[in-house]
Amino acid sequence: MALKDFEHDMQRCSRCSYCKWIPFENQQNMDFIKGCPSAARYNFHAYAASGKWNMSYAFLNERIDHSDAFQDAVYRCMMDGCCDVSCKTVQDIEPLQLMYELRKKFVEDGQILPEHMLTIDGLKKEDNMMQGKKVDRGKWAKGIKVKDLTKEKAKVAFHAGCRYSYDEELWPIVRGALQILIDAGVDVGIWGKDEVCCGGRAESMGFAGELTKYADHTLEALKAAGVETLVNPCSDCYQCYKVEYDKIGKKPPVEVLHITEYLHRLIQDGTIKLTKQVPLTVTYHDPCHLGRLAEPWVHWEGKEVKVMGQMICHEPPKQFRRGARGVYDIPREVIKSIPGVRLVEMYRNRESAWCCGAGGGVKDAYPEFANWTAGERIREAKAVGAKALVSACGWCRRNFMDAMEDGAARIEVYDIIELVQKAM
Amino acid sequence: MALTDIEYQALEDIVGPENISREPAILDTYDQCWGHKAVFDQKFSTRPAAVLLPGSSEECQAIVKACNRYRILFKPFSSGFEIVAFALANERGILLDLKRMDRILEIDVENMHAVVEPYVNIYRLQREAMKHGLVMGSIGAGPSGGVIAGSCCHFGGGTTMVSTGGLGRSVLGVEWVLPTGDVLSMGTAESEMGWFTADGPGPSLRGVLRGRSGSNGGSGIITKASVKLYPWYGPPDIKFTAAPGVPPSGKRISEVPPNYKAMIIMFPSQSAMFEALINIGKAEIASALMGALVFPYGEGNDEQWAVIQQMAAAGISFTQVASQGVALILGSGTQRGLEYKEKCLMEIAGQMGGGPVPIPPSDQAGLFAAAMLHFGFVTAAFRRTGDFFVSPTSDGSPDFMLNLRKNAEQMLKPYMEKGLFQQLGIPEMFVMPGENNSIGFHEENVSFYDPWDPDSLDALRDMVHKSEDPNGQFRSYGVPHLGGGLQIEWVSHVHQNFGPIYDNYDKWMRSIKGMLDPNGVGDWSAYIPAIFP
């Protein structure tokens, strides 16, 4: 796809502004109806998805060129896809895929943020998005007896991901997850210092080539290790393996699971038992990459056709990804299975969840905006009476902590893995 | 023409640098909207010289005064979901995006009204009002339409008109930054007695404020408005639900609230249907009412097409339901009242040979959300073919409307038969009696076309040429469009063409415009200038 391929979609944006809010059908509390952090924070229409259609169309028509304003609006976006869900309640167009193409085009044209370039340089040299040394990647697992997938075969590969591998404060989470699997007798292994980035976050910044590169690497690594199931504590990695690789025709020939899905299985079949009371009122934050963005990719090849004279349809019929088929219930079922935990829902949940703020390279380039976005989510969590905010992604966990350091209201923050550990 | 640095600085000093832009990339997000291709032959209208995001009435006032000082054209808007929101008469014009003014200032339960700022949308106010047993009228723009835009500045009408009137009938006072920069508080708000009525001693300014169809940003900025609220017989909160995996567009209210009923009544002919509509109005039984609100909506167009094919296979005539069916919502504070209204309706329908169409409960709930809250209208207007156009349209007596409908049908049919508009068998015509028919019927004849299909676009233009020809067959049905709609005066010349036909109404409008806006800084694109250029 190229930007030009979205021209018809650009023309069809009616400017209804649904992209600024969560779907009207999902609006519960009128204090929490905004869906797009960028449009909510920066107000100009350019920061909403509709504005991106408008700017892209102006760009294609050579009315505007690359400019700081254009760049600012394009990069101050978490690529979280809430706009995509809302838009598609009334339209058959693809706002999020346009954003991928727009950023790809910016990168091709050399319109790259210095902060992103720094991250990508690090990725190219050290295979991670954290500007860490490759040799340090496996340190998080130090002392855990687990198969080394570079030397041994295992049915299950545990991919820690860049955030968990290099964020020492989060190591207990990922170590805990791995230990649960080992203790449950799962035939599991890790790549340690040879684990590499999935490429998903680079793709979301516009560096599509990195996605392809790491997809090729991962497919080879999975094959070499004889892996049947790839388990991810990081939602970003999970979504990338499950959806983005499929999108570019490199779907892994293995089962891709998020750790919550695997834990759910172990709880369901009685392998692990949650017996200890965890008396806590929690709310669950749907990570974008585990929720709406994790809806399976739908391949479609065909053409647009007109029926009833001018009604725009497709041959064969095209199923749009509208966000409802992400992973929503399983994390909630895991939380509910913990004795003593009371789960209360936030007003914006499931496909309408407000982003934590860490995605799309925003945390790298605009940390104050990332923190503001997380602060808004914490405000919502407190509004529903939660004492703790629970997520299922290291990026969310980190960003909530950073926001609180930056002045956001205080709340306990957990990963689901931590709650499961408490209950075991 | 760009603003000078001095002019720009003067505006920036008012709102702050983060709330003003003259970057082309930002500006080109304020000149694209639906309908543009048909009117301007491209997606773009006039690129503004700057866009400002004022945060208060005081800032709006200061901006307007600066515009008078420097002779800069200005136009305010809220959601911007309309071609008339952006089009400027020249490039030395600025747009005021009122997004930052988004507070519901008051819901006065006892006196049944609410005071809001410009960026409050209809659905938000509806939901807040429901908590107090109240609701406001809905309009065709759907839930995202602005309360103030629909009430004070533009034609806002829809399915609840039967019980609430068009939104313009519900204005109970405004804070109005006139095009001179002076602030006028209309009605009781002026004497700080509350916002309960827009009229006081002396002549009413409500007609000057908006008339039938609003000045569409052409006569200043409404920074606060009080709007009337109406009884809501449902629960204080409503929730849309669906099975797992069903996207939000497929969600439905689980059931029609117990004190409401959602129904479709079919009649043997259009004239029987119109006669019944009159009697339904007389009986004052409907909360929402509309001729033809039955186009089936699917998750996407492909799914929608599948449903239409299934209907056809089952022998259900969509065309017949659309032309001779009435969708309506009955509501009452008591079950006894509801039973009475239903009995009344059945009696009226029976007299005209009509009867209810069986609808599954889930579809009844969908009909309820569509008719009471206008869910589905954005989908209906834009997803099917890319765009829509409303013409001819008018307000008047039932017989007058029936006559218009028949003529419109004859004119529109050939375009559909050739596949240039969506083929619906008959044109989609929305008939909405206003205030129990005490102010007549409102009717819109809708064509669904693809503006990016040259043949479809040509057909649309040909149709508009016919329906808006001051010497054509629709000359006697009133001034075309809704006064706003897709009317850009410097393109369509509607007021210039139809003023002389209708009592030189344009002279009165131009006089008022000249009086309110002596320096001509309020953009007149979707209104009228004091002197036609």
C-alpha cells in the first residue's frame, strides 16, 4: 500500500468528528467520552484522525509540504486505534492504516524525529527499542533455570520483549511470569541475550523495513527452536507477532499467545491454583495492543463494486476490523479468578479504552504528552473507585508509573502477572 | 490574502500562541468537508487565513473587535460537521473553532432547560438530562451535532420534531457576541433572572437570531445558550450492548424502555399515510415520528447489502415500507398513558387502512435509538455512497408536502433508474410533522450519490439545477435547501434568485445583516451580505 492508495478514503471522510470520541454506543459517563488523546490534548482538528485524512489529501494534492506543523500532528499520536474503532461505526474507511502509511512516507522522505532516530539507531545496532546493549538483554532472567532456545528446543518460547528486558524495575514481573510457567511444568525456553525486538514499535514509528527484518529473523528463530507456542508478557510484541506479521504475509507458523491467555489455560485446567486472598478493588486497563489492535488481521483481495446503482460494496465482501474481536474477556477472567479481588470497570473499556500514552513513539519523543495521557487514565480509574490499576503490558505499567512521578494522581499499579503471583 | 504579522499578533495576544495557527497543514484541516466536491468541485473550500481556538466569551469578544479593527472576516463553528461551517467568502477570513468552550453550565430541572457552551453536543446533553427525567430534541446530524449550532445557528430538525419542534424552537436565551463585538444577552438572561425565556417586553430577537434556518455563523458568535428540555420517560441511564465480537455499531439498547413503544405502521397509500400523520398530530400521542425510517443498517456496506438481499428474498418490499410506512415512538409517564396512546394510534391507523408491521424486539430497540437519539444517521448519509444531498425540501401543510413529494419523486426517479443515485425504488423522503402538526410538516427528499463518480456527480448537479431553478417546477415550494444545508450564497445565489419571488425577503435579511454587522466582518457565505457583490 502507498499513501495514494488511500485517496478514496481521504475523499470520503465526512468530518463527522466521531474519531475524537469513543463510539457513541459505548459512552457511559459524559466526563469520559473523549477517545483520542491527541485531539483531546491539542485541540486543533489536525490532531484527530479526520485531520490526518485532510492533511494527507492536501499533501497528495501538493497544497502542503512537509512542515513542522504537519510533522507534529502526525507524530503526536499513539497509534492506539481508538479513532479507527469510532470511525468505523459509521464508515468503511481505514484511519489507522492510513497513519501507518503516512508515517512510512515521512520516514521515506527523511522527515524523522531526532528522538525516533536515536531509538531506531539503537535498534539497528543493538536489536532493541530501549537503547540498551544487546549483551545485557538476557540479564532479567539471571538465576532462573530455563532452556536456552539458541541451544535447545522447547515447545513454548517466552519472549520478554524490549521493555521488560531492559526496565529493571519491571524485571520482577517478567521473572515472575517465567517462573510460573516453569513451576507449572511447561516446556519453556527463552532466547536470553539473543532475543531481538519484534519490530512492531519501529513499524508504528514509520520504519516498516524493521518489521520485515525482525519478522524474518523471528520466523527462523522459532523454526530452529522447534517452538509450537510463542508466549508474550508484552502486549505490543503479542500484537506484532499475531497481527502485524500476518499483515505483511509473515504469519508465524506457531500459536501466538499473550501471557494472560496462557495463564488462563493453566488456571482453567487446574495446573495453577489461586488460593491466597488479595483484598483489593481493581480496575483493568485494556492495553491497546491486547485489545482493539489485537483483532486478527483480515486479508482481503478484491475490488470495490457498486450495487443498487451507487452503493459502495466490495467483491468479494470485505470484513473490516472494527475492534470488537480483540482479547478482552480472558484478562478479566484471570483477574476475577483471584480470591478477594473486586473488579470494577472504567467507563472507557474494551475497544473504547483510553490509551496509556506509551505507544506510537510518543513516549520517546513527547514524554510529557505520554504522561498527561496516562494521568487521564489514572483519573478515570480513581473515578470508578478503584484502588489499583491493573494492566497487561510493560509499556502501560511503565507509563503509569512515570505519570505519577510527573505529578499525576497516585494509584497502585499492577500487571496481572503480579496479582496472580500474589494469589499463588 | 494572508494576515499581516501585526494582525496575527493581535489575535495571538488574545488566545495565546497554542490556540492560533496559520500553518497551511493545520489550515487545510479546516477547509475540507462533505458536500464540497458538489459545490466547489474539489474537496477544499476557501483556506482560512488563520484558525483560532478561543476559550471564553471574553476571548470571542476580543477577537471580533480585532476583526472589526483590521477588517478581517470571521466565522465561528462548533463540531464543523457541515459545509457551511468552513466556507469563507474570501481568504482574508479566520475561523473560530469553539472546541474549548464545552461546558454544560446548568440543567434547571424545575424549569426544564439547560444552559450550554458551543461545543456541547446533543447526545451529551441528552444523556445528562436523562438523569433528571428530561431530554432534548434530536436532529438529523446525529448525536455529534452541536446543541447551539442546531438551536441557534443552523436548521436543526429531526424525528422528535413532532413533540419537541425543531431545535430552533427551543431557544430560551443566548449570550451573543454580535459582529461588532458587543455582547447581547437575549431574554431574561439580560436581567440576570435566569435563562427561562428568550422573549421579554418589546420585540423578540429570536427571529433576528436565526429565523427559520439560522445565519450559519454569519451574524456573530453564540457563546452560551439556554435550550428547552422535554420529558424523558425512560431510565436515567441507557446502555447499549451486544454479544462479544459485535462492533459498537451493532450494539443496541437491550430493550425499548418500558414507558415507550417503537413501531412501524404501514398504510395502503401515501395519501392515507399523510392523513394518518395529521390525525396522529391532532391526538398528540407521538414522541418521535417520521415517514420512512427503515433502511436496514449493517456493520458495513457489504453486510448491509446482504441484509437487503435477504429481505428481497423473503419478499419484503423495502420500497413499499419506505414510501408508505411511518416509524414512530410513543411515550408516556405511566403505563396507562402509554396504553391510551397506543389505542389511539391503532384507531387512527385503522381508520386509514393501516396497521403495525411486526418487528422483532431487538429491531424495535434499534428503531428507538434511531428515532429518539438519531443513531445511524451519519451511517445512512455518508457510508452508503459517499455523500448525500437534500433537495427539494420544504415546510408546509400536509397537502402541500404530499404534492411536493409526488413531484420530487417524478424528478428523482430517472436518476435512480439509471443508477446514478442509489436505487431505492422510490426516493428516500423524510416527512416530519412539527409540534404535533401545529406548524405543519417538514419534508426532505434525499439523494445518495457518489461525488467521486463523475456521472453520479453530474447527475446530482443536474438534479439540483432543476430543483433550485427559480423559474423551474419547484419555484412555488419555497426557498430551496434549509437556508443553510449546502447553500453557499456566492456559489448558489439562492437568496438573490428567490428573494424577488418571495416578497423580497432578502432585502429584510440584508438590512438586518447591515445593522448587526456594519463593517461586514461576519462571514456571509452561508447567510447573506448586506450588499450582494
